[in-house]
Amino acid sequence: MSRSRRLVKISKIFFEKVNWCQKQLSGNPGQLLLMEKAANLPCFVVKNHSFSDENKRIAAFLFVWFLDRNYCLYHPDGSRRLADNALVALTLLIAESKPEDKATMVTLVVNLINQDN
């Protein structure tokens, strides 16, 4: 298989996984806040092992991408809402947590990135 075909296949799988995550988030009862949706993304990707490899790295990317696409990555003064080292620590914390602690992880992430911090 040529390199371009592999990249097309990988990107197709990637967007299928992103769409799956979005369906999981939209299927929850009640309207989730934007920050809660962002906080759930890394939990879904890391805990469900959505990809064959690099799940933590992809989860961190999706988290930052989602915040950026929804204009929540930066504070009004232009500073980042979450430092790079904090993003790494959160991703590893989510990966090492137990599945039953998902609600706690989501609350922690929401508290770190909310509008008041």
C-alpha cells in the first residue's frame, strides 16, 4: 500500500472516531456545557482505546482542537487557558484513572478550564 493510500485510510479512521465521540457526547440527556463536552473527549479516546496506538496523544490533540474550534482555548487577554505541562499531566491522569472515576476526571478538567480560572 502506498504512503498516500495509508494516509487516506488513517484520516478516514480518525474522522470516524471523532464522529463517534461527537455522537456519544450529543446522546447524553440534557444539554452539556461546552466545557463538559471538551472534558469528555479525552476520557472517551483514552479509556475506549479508540485508536490502535497513540491514544493519549490523540486525546490531548482533540481536546485542544475542540477548545480552539469553539473559541475557548484562550482567555480574553490572549493567554492559554491550559499550559502544555498541565495538558500532559491531565492526559496521563485520565489514562491512569479507573473507569468509574470518569465523572471525577470530567469535573476536574472542567474546573481547570472554566471561564472563571
